[in-house]
Amino acid sequence: GINPTFDDVHKVTIEVNLLDFDKDIYHLPVRVKWLKYLRPELKFDGIDALITQLKQDEQDTRDYFKTKRG
């Protein structure tokens, strides 16, 4: 997306959060496969609202994979 909360530049970027992963792969190429749409891009009132949403996104993601593993 365009990071509307903190960035006035409308350059499209992708940010990927890897859960339970601790390897250093910064600046390395990665392949991303979308498995589930979580939510639309939002502009938050500040960092606290963003952090709250990111925690919810993490929980929604974990719930999704729990149901996929069955």
C-alpha cells in the first residue's frame, strides 16, 4: 500500500510480517504468496491505533492458520 498513516509520499510498497521467524533475511529477495485478505488499507490516528490493529491482524492471521491446519 501507500502507508497513509505516516508517509505523505504515495509510493506503493509491500510490508510482510513473518510470525515466529527469527532469521536475518533483511535486504534479501523473498517470494510472497497471499493466502487470505485481512483488511483494507487504513489511515490510523496515530501509532497506538496502528499497534492495536497490528495486534489484531496477528491474531486474525494465527486464527486463519489454526483453521487451515485443522
